[in-house]
Amino acid sequence: MNYFEEEGYVLIAFGIVVLGLLALDLYVFNKEPHKVSTREAFNWSLLWIGLGLLFGGYIYLDFGIEKASQYYSAFLIEKALSVDNLFVFILIFRFFKVPDKYQHKVLFYGILGAIIFRAIFILAGVTLINKTYLPEFSWLGLDFRFNIILTIFGIFLMYAGYKSWHGDEEENERDFSNTLGIKLVKKLFPVDPRYHEGKFFVRINGKRFATQLLIVVAVIEFTDLIFAVDSIPAIFAISQDPIILYTSNIFAILGLRALYFLLANSFAMFHYLQHGLSFILGFIGFKMILSTVYHLPSPVSLAVVFGILTISIGLSLQKYRAEKRT
């Protein structure tokens, strides 16, 4: 059985695991709206991260070290870049004053949308990349295989890394009241600005209204689409295999809800993480541009990304402990 035949079994195994756990999450463990405790968030975080790592082990056993390194690199990059999403999600929940007990539901449906859109983005990106290779040529003793899309992505990611390093000092003042998500919902439905016990729609005087909860889901969804502009191009530097990219991406974002509740009150502990993410974006952008003449092995990429994250988190914790002592 060749790799392309085995892809079907990979997708079946992936689909069963994901759908089964999503059903358990929504209909068993979180059937009633409630505030997610730190312990519950920690347990779910361990579960999702553990499953993501185990699935990478399955990739290694079936397809070898190269595919497994690609999987783990893409998984780690998406998981790291998701931290930015979490910070913005906190701002969104604060802006709309979302009650704690409804935040899990908002994130759940936001991630369901992300699962669909990531598949579209990844398949479209792989197709575009495969169609935009220029004829190979040699110059100064080097063989060049130039790809228009990868080069554009590489330049964009290096610029995104530069912008991320400097950050937006006015982020806390961000206004979410006029985003595309809200405009779309308001065009489709009249909106009642209340949460109505966590419902998405209610009837008032015989007329159907969208609730504030649907508004927040729309804002979360469109925010995730904006963040995908960074994270999806980044993983194309690792691989152009849609199965590797999609499974790693989805396992990374499935744990995003639990990670949100785990880290919501702990961002002060990760002062230098933003700088680490900036380095990662810059490195990935450079790797994309370098791929014109040289393919950096996937295990090397994995080691670099893991090393940058480890250093930035270590420095952050050191700074946090020092500030607590003063």
C-alpha cells in the first residue's frame, strides 16, 4: 500500500478521533453552561496536546521521520501562534462582557468554523503552490526552483514577524463593535443585544432575533480567519502535504479552548513569548525564500522552532519570578 492509499486511513482515523471527542466535549462534559475551572482546562489541555502528539507518533510509524517531523513542526507552529489568538479572544470577551459560563460555547462553535475554513485554505494554498513553480534554472553553479506564492508568503511572514516584534501598544483599546462578523449577522438578522441564557436565536413578539452570543461567535470566527493569514502560510514552509498540514493544524486548534481558560489569567508570565513568535515568523519566512535554492530538512526546522519557544518561555518565566520577588 503506497502513501496516497494510506492517506484515506489517516483521514478516517483522524475524523473518528476528532468527531468523537467533540461530541463528548459538547454533549457530555459541557452539556450545561458553566464556568470552566483551571483544573478542568488543564485536564482538557493535556488530553488535546497528548492526542496531537500521539497522532504524530502514528504518522512516524506509518510514514517515517520526515513526515513526522513535518507534522510536529506544523503542530508546534500553529499551537505557538494560537497564543496570539487567545490574547485577542480575552479582549473580545471583555469588550462584549460575555458571562464566564457561555465562553466555552462561543469558543466551541468558533473552532467548528475554523475546522471547515482551515481545510479550504490549506487545499487552496497547496493547489496554488503546485501551480506557481517557474521552470528550474541554474545560475552561478546553483540550481533554482522558484515558486511565486512561497516567495510572496516568505516576504509577508518576515514582515509579519517584524510587526509582531514591535506589537500594538494600543491593543487593549481595540474596538470590536464594527467588525465584518457583526456586519454580516446584522444584515441577515435583527439583533437583540442580550445573551438569553446562551441561545443563538430567540423569538420576541413573534419575530426571530439573533442574540448577542451569535454576534460574539461571528467576531471570534472572523478574528480566527485574520489570524489564519499568518499561520496558514507559515505551515506551507514546512510541507505541502495537505494531510500532514490539516491534521496537525486541527489538532493544534482543537486544544485552543482549554488553553484559553488555562492561560486567561497567566499572560503576565509570558512576557517574551511575543518576541519568540516574531522570531519564528521571521525564520519561517526566511525558510520559504531559501527553499528556492535549498530545502532545510524538517527535523532542523522542528529543532529551531522548539528551541526559540523554549528560550522565550524560559526567559519569560525568569522575568516573572524576578518581578514577583521585588
